[in-house]
Amino acid sequence: MTLAVNLLRWLLLGLVLGLSGCETEQQPIRLSGGVFGTTWSLTYTPGLETPDPDAVRSALEGAFNIVNQQMNHYDPDSTLSVFNRAPVGEFVEVGWDFAYVLTEAMRISAATNHAYDITLSPVSDLWGFGPEGPEHVPTDDEILQALQRVGLDKLEWVPQERLLAKRVEGVAIDFSSIAKGYGVDLGADALDELGVVAYMLEIGGEIRLRGPSPRGDLWRIAIERPVGTERRDVQAAVAATDTGIATSGDYRNFFEVDGVRYSHLLDPRSGRPIQHDLVSVTVIHPSTAIADAWATALIVLGYDAARALADEQDLAVYFVRHGDAGFGVEWTEPMANYLVTDGR
């Protein structure tokens, strides 16, 4: 699936900061490729029963193809494209993976009072952040008209039979805020089935970790400082394993008109780009798909509402905010268990 990329990139500190000098390290194998309009990479420690790298690559590509076949809005034959073309009232049967992603997206949408919405395509296209359309500032009337085609209430969903239809003409689904993370999860499942017990799998910045790092300890992953498009600095680092990590931010994908900057992150409730001091949100969750969706949802909400909801949901979240003296950071109590401090 060609997915919109969350443009907060990861840095693997364990490989960057002197991993090669550790005598006890096991030499990892690294694979990479292109998928979903971005890149994927895998670093894993081979064991006695681990298949050869070609078999590992094949298993991953098979997992990624499941997402492509069901959720790729650039592929006219994908389930998602078939649904988006379907007329009002015509039910489309979707696969199990599509159904799972849809159900989780609906759950998070409800929890955020619809600040997260997978039917945002009409508004995203209007602003020029979708597959079609130039970057321009829509009029109020254009935004209002597009919002008439946005909302989960515009869908007819029969979960028992996995049947989906639209209630309003022009409704379209876009899974770009969750399907990339789901691709990571499926790829991780494939690696687990192959008996790969220690790995870091990443697609476009969304990560899944398993087992020990090649050094024999926790994987160390950087949270990027949101300093713009030309530099990549580290804001903080986390040490983790057996979990997913996703980051969403508003500082790499945007356009400017008459000196005003417009973020690609749109609020489904207003139909407009977000305008607040929250610039980056990192979420750690056992499922990378869920981390992916929550990162998007929380940054749309803004800090106060996002922090309250993250605490309510017991999520591990790291927030980066604009401040008068630079960037300010906040994190929830579960995130404190992962943050790297001196001596850790």
C-alpha cells in the first residue's frame, strides 16, 4: 500500500552508538526494501533454526502484500479502492485484516470524540494532501461541503459478515494513519512464525521490536527532535523490546501560502490543519498499528486533551511542544518506564 508517511524518522541508537565495539554482540543481518510508498528495514540476530535471508525477505513481502491487496488506495484492485468507487448502498465484503483495522480505527475515533477519522479523504484531497489535487487553501464553503462526506456515521458496517457500504456519495476511506503500523505487525507475526526471536522491523518510521538487541540488551530507539526538514537531531531515547513504537509530527509535511504554514495533519472536526503547540507525539504500544493510530489521534487533539486522554487510556506517550525557550517535553507515567536516563 502506498501510504502517507509519518515523517518523524527513527534512529537506532544501539547500532549508531558503538554497538560494534561490544565483544559479546552477535552480528546482525540487515534487510531492506520499498513498500507502501516508503521503505522498510529489518535488523535481526540469526539463530541455529533461523531460515536464510531470502526466506525471511519472502515472508515479509508476503505479509506486506496482504496490506497492499486490502488497503492500498493507489491500487485500483485493492479492497479499499473497490469500496471507495462503490455507489451508495452497495455492500463490499472486506477481508479479516481490513475488518480488524477498520474496527480498531472506529474504536479510537470514538475515544477521541472523532478527532481521529479514517473517512477524512475528501478534506485531505481538498487541501492537496491526498493522491490528487494541488496545494492550496480551500474556502470555508469548500471545507463545509467536504465535511458533509466525512464521518464514520457515513458508513454502514456489518461486522458479523464483514460487509461495508457508504451511506453518502463521495465517502472514502484512507487507512494511511494505521495501515503502515499494521503492516509492521503482520511482518512481525511472519518473523515470529519463522522462529526469528530477536529483531527490529521498521516501515517508514513505525517500529516493532522483539527479543534482545544484537548487544544482548534492550533495543535503543531515538525520538527525533522536531527541528525541521534539513537536520535530524535526537530529542530523547527509549529502551524497549517486545513492543511497537510510532511517532507522528507536523514539522516535515506542510506547505506555506502568503507566509502562513499549513500542516498536513488535519482535524476531522473542523476540516482544517491543526494549530497548536504540540509538534510531535510518540506512542509505545504492543501493537504498532494501534501506536500508529494513537500517535495521529493525540497530535490532532493538542496537548491538554491528548494528555488527559493518554492518562485515561494508560498509554505510554512522549510529547514534544513548542515553547518560548525552545522545545518542551512531557510524558505519561507508562512512558517513564522506557525513557533512557544516565546510567541506563
